[in-house]
Amino acid sequence: MPNKFSKYICQNCGSETSQYFGRCMNCKEWNSIIEEKKGQIPQNSFNNESSISKEFHDIQIKALKRINSGFKEFDRVLGGGFVHGSIVLLGGEPGIGKSTLILQSAAKISLLEKVLYVTAEESLEQIKIRWERLNQKSSHLKILAENNLFNIINEIQRLKPTLTIIDSIQAINNEEMESSSGSVSQVRSCSSELQNFAKKNNIALLIIGHVTKDGSLAGPKTLEHLVDVVLNFEGDHIASRRLLRGIKNRYGATLELGVFEMRENGLNEVNNPNSSFTNNENIAGVATTITLEGTRSFAVDIQALVNKSFYPNPKRTTTGISLNRVHQILAVIEKHIKIQLSSYDCYLATAGGFEINDPSSDLAIAISIISSLYNQIPIRNCAFIGELGLNGQVRQINLIDSKIDESIRLGFEQIIIPKVKNDKLNNIKNIKIIKVNNIQEAINIALKN
Ligand code: TYD
Ligand code: MG
């Protein structure tokens, strides 16, 4: 019998129903749904000042005060630093370097502000060992090894820091709840208690959460709509490059990207990251694109390996590129270039595992695939920009001027782009601009070697 004061939450994927089911309809996990009691709404709740509606001219805007994170790349993604009293969620796969980044940043912030670092996963000794490895200076940085929610809130109350870090939310436990730490209900209840306390006391709160791509650690994902800023720390575990990506930001531009490198002594900023995902090599199977991330363009090599398949279903794997996008591009090549790709395996990867979301990288993906298939080297020193339409046309893209500027800055001699009406492009002298209508034209020019 559904209870109107209860909701039922899947501990695996976080989906919510009004009734108990033995199996989650969303993620199909068995016995993952548990009941969560809703608070009853008071009948005559008292209206305080903040619960009275106002007109725009009565609303006062306070200037945003920010706390510099100590890293230019981090500040860029935050929109200039942590805003006082804001809630930031930092997600990423276990072991990617979240604790390392935040400990380094906390140390730098603590030279000017009071910082509390709550470690619920590691002991004080473990943090000290990491600390010595990172060779940092700090001043007002306090470490608390604790996983009980109420002890943590008591310590925040006692210390009144400017910034509190929770590492990680999955390890914190609210003893009033029956579920175990890390479950969706625990993650939600602990973070809402912490958020309410932090907002009331104007304390900036940074919540670290482990999130995996396959969704097996999805708890912190369910907090994304509640917090002010959502950041994701990503990269290839084997490569040293790490990317800090802004997913949501109530105080700055989203989709900004910060670039770091993991070394033996911690994370270092990459000062000129724009060209750090290209090797400038001219070999078969590699094509370079210029992708726009936030306000910055990056040159990224796309590598393809196309081999005769020995499987009944050809293998297609990707790193840094959406598999669906690749399936679509392969279908366009099959149909419009008349190449039978169904008997070939196709492996695609971006340099350094750079996660590409910009559709203008389609053309470089297609060129790299055909270049590998025919073992033909693309024309020298060329960047490829354009979205592939389903009918084989190369479609117009946004902000073409800034991508051309970036290719010139990075020393490309030529660039293949969609046919656009843009008079400004006629005056560009430092690069040869080749305009194409469709994929066939692009291949004829790119692989004429
Ligand atoms: P960590 O910050 O513990 O990851 P997370 O908090 O996201 O789980 O990072 C752990 C990895 O980083 C570990 O594999 C070792 C590596 N590392 C370095 O390469 N250099 C360093 O200076 C540190 C502290 C860690
Ligand atoms: Mg950690």
C-alpha cells in the first residue's frame, strides 16, 4: 500500500517511485529500493522575511566575494574562485586525483583563509604522508578524520571556517538513518544537512563524490540539481593529463575546462594547454581538429585504427568520443562514400583521453577512419573542422572565426572547413582555408597524397 508520507528510492541509480517494487524499473537492479519518510508540511508555518515574495527593485544584489583556489586553471573553471557560502560538488572516478587536487588547493587557500578539510576515507597519518609528498605550505588548515555527520557539523560550528571540504560524501554517515554510508538516501540526507548548515553560516562547502562513467557509483549525481557548481575531474588513468570540467555553474560560464598534469609531487597546472593534445605528427590514421571548450579552443588529435574483422560483429571501441557519434559517422561513410565498413573493426581514441563533445570534430573523425583504412597520410599540417550531416554534407559550425584564429596561433598551414558565407574569412592571410560541401570533397582534398 503506497504511503503518502513515504517515497521509495533506488539505492543504485537514485530513481524515485511512490510505491515499493522488488526491482528498479530504471536500472533493473533487484532489491535496491528502500523507503524514505517524507517530512509532513506544517499547517500554519510562520512566514519569515525570506519567504515573502519581492519585486526586482526591492531585491538587493551583494557583490560576489570570491576565494582564489590557488590554481589559475581551477579558478577559470569556478568562474574566478569559490564564492563565499556556495556549494560546489566535485565528482570523478576513484583514484583520478580529486583528493590530491583539493588538498593542494586547500593548502594554498589556507594561507589567507580558515579551511577545514574533513577526511572520511583516510586517516590523519595517510593525509600527512600525502601532504609531505605534495610538499605544500599551509597556515590555517585544519584536518578532521571523521565520518559521523553530526560530529562534522559540530566541528564546523566550533571552527567557523571560510571553506569546508568533505572528502568524500559517500563515506559520511547520518546515524539517524538505517541505510549504510554511500547509499543514495545517506548521500542525499548528509549533503542536505551540510548544505543547510553551510548556507546559514555563509561557509563555502566543497563536496567530493566518487562517480563512475558506467553509473555504478551514482549517488553524488543525484545532488547535481541542489548545488551551485558541479565540476568533474576526468582523464585517462594511465596518461598524466587531468581535465577539470565545469558542468554547471551558477556564478560563471559552464563548460570551462582546466588542464592539469599528475606528477610524483602532485598536480601541476598546464600553462599552455591549447596544443597539448596534438603531436603534430603526419601519419596515417591521425587527423587533428580544433574543439571549443568553454571560452578556449584546443587542438586535439583523433586517432583511428581500422582493421579487417575476425568477429561476426565488427568491434567498435572509443576513448574520448561518443560511441553513438562514431556509429553515425561510420553509417554516413558507408552510405555516401560507398565503403563497406561492416567487415572492419574500428578503434578510435583522442589524444590523452580528451573528452570531445563538440560536433565539429566529426570531419576529423571521418578523415582519420578513412586515412587508416587506406593507410593514406592526410595532407600536412592541416586541421579539420565540420559537423557531418546524415546526408554526407559538411554542416556549418559555431564560432568558426575563433577556431581559425586558434589554428593560426598553433601554426597550422591549412584548414578544411564547411562552405560558409563569411566575408571576414576572405581577409585571413596566414592560413590556407579550404571550404568543402560534403564528405567526399573533404576526402578528395585531405587524402590526395
Ligand atoms: P587521489 O587524489 O587519492 O584520488 P581520488 O581522491 O580521486 O580517489 O589520487 C590518487 C592517485 O594519484 C594515485 O593513483 C597516486 C596518484 N598520485 C600521484 O601520481 N602523485 C601524487 O603526488 C599523489 C599525491 C598521487
Ligand atoms: Mg580521495
